[in-house]
Amino acid sequence: MSLDNIKVLGFDVFGTVVDWRTGIARESEAFFKRNAIEVDPYVFADTWRSLYQPAMEPCRRGTRQFTRLDTLHREMLITALTSHGINQSKISKLEIDELAFAWRKLDPWPDAVDGLLRLKKKYVLVPISNGNIALILEMAKRTGIPWDAILGSEVTQAYKPEPLAYLGTADILGIEPNELCLVAAHNYDLLAAQQCGLGTAFVYRKTEHGENQKIDLAPEGDWDLVADSFLDLAEILGC
Amino acid sequence: MSLDNIKVLGFDVFGTVVDWRTGIARESEAFFKRNAIEVDPYVFADTWRSLYQPAMEPCRRGTRQFTRLDTLHREMLITALTSHGINQSKISKLEIDELAFAWRKLDPWPDAVDGLLRLKKKYVLVPISNGNIALILEMAKRTGIPWDAILGSEVTQAYKPEPLAYLGTADILGIEPNELCLVAAHNYDLLAAQQCGLGTAFVYRKTEHGENQKIDLAPEGDWDLVADSFLDLAEILGC
């Protein structure tokens, strides 16, 4: 489809805008040092993230009321610590709470903020993320990510790739699905958005999962646009 | 209460951030000219706005599902046109739709954007408005109002002065009510926020209702702070 209609760019955040693996490993490493725990922080980051999709499933299936990602992240953290054999009895609740908020402290990929600032002149920029509002807001305030509004799962009360996560966003914005383009580094996300009638832009993030990344190394669908970075995306869109 | 705890400033928008009367009169006047209608646009603006509180009442009482302000504004417009004896049979639906969106085209008071830019360096800035997301977003994008996130009635699904409009905003932000301060030119709004435990800042807007304004000419409660403008507010808060 043509991207001439596009008014709003909606961004996946974890992996597309920010480098979650490096940030989670950094925050986990500091936590492990403080508590004299010996675990590879990158392995731990991968464990924690591996619980992400399963944690949202009950909400998607309707067997659990919609629950904010901050809350799910904390539950996943307990599971991850336990699965790494880490005794939590001597760790304060406050320390666990703080580590659970590590997802609020992730840094953008080096091109992200500069690219978004260019794109913002021509488009409305919003996250279409599974992250809750407070999480995405704190991340943006820390790093200068220039959202026009913070939308996403907490506003639509639906976790991607549920259709409502995409269609509800267009509805709230008062625009047609084909006036909204999802920007994401993940093929499954773009496929769901395309099936809802949104525009689709794939951005390469070849080290999201580290040097040996095996998924999302290339576009796997007929996406409307493929970009090497957010600066490249801005260039392609004439910003 | 002390404002030392405050992390987030939540702003009333219509009347506090933007001058709705001048903007609505301007948009209405252009519409009247195009359709050869003779009505004082300021009188019309006052009529339209007078329907605002009654229009939200069924949603507050629960006899009507929460309905976005854009939709209520359009219904109020039809009532206002009818009450001014304006025959709508020869006016296109598109023209009515466009005038209904006049509320998206309001200009900030002269001090507002500069004040917000200063306040933004120290605080998170969000609207706590009855305006829906798309309305507040389009207004901000047109005029440079630098929100960190767009909250308000559509996110909490509650119209001010319902307690949920204030407490739901704090909950979404993950903060305590006393870490959130309402900034408003309206005593009724500040009273409701104070009863929910929020901080309160009154800003004078003595011509919101025109030269002969009769209400909200002065603070009528024990508000935590009183400011002449957003620049004064920034000064008082050390921004």
C-alpha cells in the first residue's frame, strides 16, 4: 500500500526504539553485584525476556483481567530469579521493586532519538507498545524520546498482536487504519498490523538479541517500507 | 500541603491552557460567513460552551456510556445551532463536522507554551482535561504545547469532577495523589482535586468568559499555590 496517506507513525518500543537486552543486563548486573550473586547478566536478561509473551497470554485469552506490564515484569522477575536458583529471602522488597523497573531505564538505539526528532516534524509519533503509560513515560523523560502522545496497550486495554491493540489506537486517534503506520523490528508485529489494514515499516535491529541473533534478521513479509535505522526511515519518508 | 513532593503537574486545558472563547468565536464566525448566517460569534461560543457540563452529566451519572468529548461537542453544536434558529438543512455534514472540531484549533494563552517549556524541565506535564486524546493531541501539535503524555478523561473513562478523573490519573502514573498537582483556573476543579488529595495550583484567567467574567476571578479555596500566569507558576516552582 502507499504510505502517502500516513498521518501517524506508531512505534513498537522494546527492541525497535530501545535496546532492552543491554539495559536489562546492565541493571541486573548492578543488582547482582550488590547482592553478591553470580549470574551472567545477559543470560539473565534473556531469561527474563523469554517470559514476556507467556506473561501476556492470559490477558490476551481473557482468563486474566488486563494487567499492566510493570506488574507482569515484576512477576516475571520473581520467576526468572527463581529459575536461576537465586535465593530471594535476603533481598529487600525495595530492591526487587527497583529491578522490576529496569524496563523504564532502557536506552534508545543510537539513531532513535535523532530519527524521531526528524520524523516528528511531519508526523504524529506515538508508541504502539505493550509497555504501560508510566513505563514508557519515564523512559521517554530520561532519554528525550519525543512522543506526541503515549498510547499503547494500557490505553487500548489489549496486548499486541491482538487486533484491538492496532485498531483501537487508530480509533482513539480518530483516523483510519491506513492512516497509521506501525514501525517495528519484528515481523510478527508487522503481520498483525498489516492484517488490520495499517501501513508497515520494518527497521533492522540485528543485535536486539545479541551477536548470535536468529530471528527478525530480515523482513519476512510484504512490508510497505524497510529501513536500516530511524535516520534511514526519516530519509525515506522525506523528513 | 507542601508542594515539595510534586512529580507531575496535571493541567486543566479549556480555559486554563487555551482561550476557548476567542478560538470558538473565530471558527464560528468563519462558518457563519461561509453560510450567510448572522449570529454574534461570541454569543454563539457562550451558548455552545453552556451545554458542556450538561452534556457530560449522563456519562458521570452512568446513564450513558463514556462518550468522547469530540462526539459530545458535535451534539452540543447541533443544539446550539438549533437554539439560535439556524436552519441546518442547507449546510453540509462536512461543514458541521469541521466546526465541531473547532475545539481542536484553540490557541494557548500567550504565556502558556513558554511557561510549560520551563516547567517541563523539572516536572512531568500532562493534561487532566475532559478533552479526548485526539482533540488534545491535535491542539498540542498545532501550537507546540509540550505534553509528556496525554492523559485525561478518555484514559480514565471519567469526566471531571468525578474522583476517578484525578485518582485514576495518579494511578496510571504510578504515583500517590499528593505527588500530582492540578493546575487550573477553575475553583470547582481544584476543590474536587483537593478532596482527592492532589496538590492544587490556581492560575488567574480573568477573561476566559470575556470582559464581563463573573466567576473564577479569584481563588475561593485554600489552594497550595496561586499564580498570575504559567510564567509566574514556573517562577514560583523554581523552574
